[in-house]
Amino acid sequence: MSLDLSACAAWQEEMRARVERRDRLEPVRRVAGADVAYARSGKALCAAVVVLDARSLEVVAQRVVVRAVTFPYVPGFLTFREAPAVQEAFTGLGTCPDLLLVDAHGVAHPRGFGLACHLGLALDVPTIGVAKTVLVGAALPPGRRRGDPG
């Protein structure tokens, strides 16, 4: 498999201009979470999306997709490895949430366009990346009021 990582990076940089950072969320009635896990062999991945009622936290819909890994692990390019499976799981839910939380980076990505941004644009759903590690920048403690940068 021949990878053109410079073309992938250029696409990410082009797409980041389409990300809307303004808060336009209406009341969130349904919230979804998405994550991807890998088989120990590294040859298959499992994408899961679960939609909850935001008030009761009851499961409204869920879907899991298992498929072969077709893109190698390359730091900064996880979206090319995971997005197709998450999109497939999401589109098969039969319902659309008001908000999607993804175990991935969004704008806090070296090129400002991580998996969370990719999914938000592709699925046309407000999306927030909830990553476990910092790739770029520094995390500040939250401010005292909503919208405070820290």
C-alpha cells in the first residue's frame, strides 16, 4: 500500500476551514458517543456508536461495525483509519443525535482537523472531540463562567 501522507495532510488543512466553532446547539435531547477499538492482531477494528436520551440516559440506539483495518497507524492521520467505520456505524443507527462526542481529537489536532472534525462535517452533526492525550498546545483549567477560555 502506497500512502501519500502529504496529500492527506493537505486535505486535513483544507477541510479545517469548514469547521464551525460557534456554539449553535439547540437543546440537546439525544447525545451520541463514538469510539473505536482494535483486535489484538491489529488487523480488525470495531467502531461503536451509542445514542442516549440526554435526560434519562437511556439507550435510544446503538450500532457496532467490525471491519478490516485498511490504513496503517500513523500519528496525526487517525481519521483516515477510523472515520469510515464510525460513519458506517452512525448512518445505520436509524436516528440522529443533537450532539456527537468522539474519543478523538477535533481542532486540538496538529493540523486543526482531527477525527472529531471529520465526523462532524461528514455526518452534519455538532461534534466534540474528547481525547485522552494532548497532541498540541497546553490545557488550561476552565474559567469560572461559561465560555471563559481559562
